[in-house]
Amino acid sequence: MKGPPFLIASGLIAAALASPAGAQTYPPPYPAYQPPYAAYPGGAPAAIADQHRYENDRLRNQAETNAAFARQLQTETQLRRLEIEAARQPTLTPAPQARPLYSLEQERSLREGAAARLEQTQSGMKQIDDWLDRPR
């Protein structure tokens, strides 16, 4: 093995070769870099337009899906509300039957009887009112 002079000499040679010109590299074996839309027919403007078209289609489809889901929820909500209202309604009692029609004489006797009962009730209350209004 050689001594330290060999190490010093090899270090000096390496330092001399490490110049800016030595730092340059050879071209790569793969093709050089090209802009992303270089191979696209129509170039960058057509590629960007297609990207916008695809994004608009995606957003439109998403909006239609959301609208269909909202309609489904609205229908389910209406059905559930009808179920709740149907469960809440009490059983209806039948309306009282209408009074049968009477002849004119029967109607007159019913009115006179009602007037007599009202007068009798008022006369009894008159006695109570007189008693309450008595002087003390």
C-alpha cells in the first residue's frame, strides 16, 4: 500500500475535477421533459376545456343525485307525518241524529211547553232574587 502522498495526490485530483463544468451530467436515456398537455390533441386549451367539461358533468351528476335523495327524504317525511297524524286522531263519535219533523200542532205544543217551563223556572228564580234583594 502506498503512503500518505498518494492520498494527498488523489484528493488534489478529485478537487480539481469538482469544478462547475464537471458537475454537468449527460442527457438521460429517457425522453426529455415535455409540458403535461404536449401530446393532447388541441394542446393545453383543449385539455383544460375537457377538464372543465368533465368537472361540470361530475358536479351536475352529484347535484342530480342530491336532488333525488332530497325527494326521497321528503316523501318518507310526508308518509311518516301521515302515520303520526293517523295514530293521533281520536275515534270519532257519531253526530246526534236530527230531531224528527212533527206536525204543526205537535210543534206548537212543544213550543208552548218549553215556554211554560221557562216561565216556571223564571218565577222560581224571581222568588230567590226577591229574597236576596230584601232589606236588611
